[in-house]
Amino acid sequence: MERVTLRIPKQQIEEVEQMVETGEFPNRSEAIRAAVRDMLNEQEETTDQTTGKRSWAKV
């Protein structure tokens, strides 16, 4: 696994911390990994089957 440093708005981190405190995730890292997995899965589902390109923008 690689380490990644990123900046996240304080309010979002507080919300992630709340999910950790309530036991939804064991720690912040796992919560963020789950969010990235969900994003990648969602983008995979919106990949244009004809061009093979991802549709990143949502309208």
C-alpha cells in the first residue's frame, strides 16, 4: 500500500471522524479507502462502452 497525503476540508474530516466514532469504520484511512473504492466503482459503471472512456462529469 502507498501513503498519500491530501488536504480535506475540516467539516468533511469531522464527518469522517463521526463515522469512525460510531463504529461504521475502524479508522479514517479505511473510511477514505472505502470512499475511493465507491468512486472508482461508480465511474466504472459509467464508462462509455463504445469508446472505453470514463464519463467523469455528471450533468
